[in-house]
Amino acid sequence: MENFKMIAKTFFGFEEILAKELQILGAQNVEQGVRMVSFVGDKGFMYKANLALRTALKILKPIYHFRATNEQSLYKGISGIDWSQHLNANRTFVIDTTVHSDYFKHSQFVSQKCKDAIVDQFRSKTGARPSVDKDYPDLRINIHIDRDQVSVALDTSGNSLHQRGYRIATNIAPINEVLAAGMLLLSGWDGQGHFLDPMCGSGTILAEAAMIACNIPANLNRREFAFEKWNDWDNDLFDQIVDSLLKKVREFHYTIQGYDKAPSAVLKAKDNIKNANLDEYVSIAEKNFFDTEKAIQGPLHMVFNPPYGERLDIEMERFYKNIGDTLKQNYPNTNAWFITANIEALKYVGLRPSRKIKLFNGSLEARLVKYEMYEGSKKGKYIQAD
């Protein structure tokens, strides 16, 4: 099988960990960009990347690149691709367009022009034409225009890869699965210890933590990928890739626990964990974190996504102070990480973070912060904020 270039899209701040994931998986020529990492592999690796990458949102396969400064040159460039290699006249397609250009202002206009070029090519060659299906297309085409440079790629994934397939029930503003996995990897979570999410919501961080710990492919529960509808879809090869990944699943000898004070959240989290076939690794209890203390001996790794103003009506100052007080009084020998878009509220925690990483939670700028709680007296030797 021949090798080709691919592009994995990701969130801001995850480029380095995605590149590392790709290298571990066996990708060639791995190069980081902004919110993306390019790499080289064959068709089997394309299947593997979609199945196994935790911090990728999409895998694109570039097929053509040209220059265009107006609608005529855009139409001509798209017409220069032999679309019969990727599509049949009786099938469906959709075009996703991103535009950063003075020559082209509207992505919808670009999509329409590119659609016309594809349809006209089929009509002139066969007398028939493929139709557009925005919801369930057989082929998803990605057009990216940067100034006068037009990149055409096939979307190998389909729906965003954060849609893992295990999450059936959610709470208010659940955390994106790729964001959860990236936070865990940035925190250094590798499954070699005990884990707690003390505000677990619908259980996304717990599910991603368990899959990392056991080396379970991130998208094993996903129903479908876009490449399954392609002309060159190889079911046998895909099954071989799944089998090879499952052989690398490892045993886990520690605990993964989740708390939430809302009974409805606990029920949803349990459903999602069960749906992901992870219930043998994860236990969830109805508890208010502020009334708990560390339940295990030895080091504890904690990652969570506390609520903030956009999501819940809570008194920020008191809430963040309670986080700090609970950590320093009740959780010695713990590395605690959490993400917040309420950057101002961090000062109320009363502890100085040992790390601060800039991320985005949706469109909101956020910080992933780390607090190191040391062993010692019950109050612990913690780092006091200035």
C-alpha cells in the first residue's frame, strides 16, 4: 500500500501531545502546525489513526492544491481533479469550507462554486450527477483557502472524532471528549496510579482516563467513519487494524473513582461508563467533594472540570475557596489538575499553581492548572498563594 500525507486537526494547545501520539502509533514525517499535525502513512494507518488517536478531531487526506484568486480559477482548479476516483454519479457528497482570504469572503459561496464544478464534471462525462446530502453524505470534501492557496482534502473521519459513541446521557455543558483526553495526557496521566474526578458530571473524564489507563482505542465504540463509504473501503484491513490495537490493551491495577453531588449526574455517568464497557475499572459515588477526604493510601492523580459562571449559578469566590481548602486539608500526596474559563476566580483557590496551561473550552479561553499537595501533616505542606 502506498503512503500519503494526512492532516490531524486538534484544539489549540494539543499540537505537541497529538504529535507524540502519532509518533507512538508509528506515523512518519510528523510535523506540528497550529491546531493541526501533518503526518504520512498508508490506508491501514489512516484507519488506525481514526480509531486510536485521543486528541484528534478529524483526519483529513489532502488530494489537491492549487492557486485561485477568483471564482473562475476556483472552478477550474476543482474541475482539474478527477472526481470519478472518489465518487460515483449515483452517490452523495457535501463540502465543508474554511476561508481566510481577501479574494473569497464567504465559505458558502466557495462551497457552491466547488459543488458546481464537481457536478458539471459528472454531467458532461456520464449524463448523471451526484447529489448533495448535508447529513449523511457518502463523501465529505474539505476545502481550505488561505489567501490565494486552495487545499482540497477528503474528510476520512466524518463527524468529529470527539463523538466517541459511548456518551448517551449528558448534563449541562458536558466537556468535549477530545478536550478531556488532552487534559489527561497533559497532566501526565498514564494509568500508573489511583485516579479521582471529584466533580465528574456525566463521566467523560472518567471514561477517557480509563481508556488511557488500559490503552483502549479512543474510538472503539464509534459507529462509523467516513472512509467506510469510500470506493476503496477495505473491511478486512479495518478488522485487522482493530485486532492489532486490541492486542495492545493492558491490565489496570489501581482505582478510578468519580464523585458528583447531583444524583442525576451520577446516574448518567454510570450509564455512560457502562455503555463504554468500562464499568469494571470505574466506580462512581454520589458525594459532595467539599465533604470528602482522600480515601486511598499513596499518591493520587486528580483531574476535573469544575462548573463556572457560564454553566451554573454558583458563588464563584466561595466555590473556588472551597476547592483550595478541601485540597489542602483533605488531600495530601495528590496532584490536582482542573480546567476553568473563569481565570479571575483562580486567585480564590488560595494556592499557587505549579503549572498553568492555556487551552480553549469551546470558544472560551481557559487555563488547565496544577496544584501539588504534599504529604505531611493533615494540613499538608502545600504551596501557599502570595
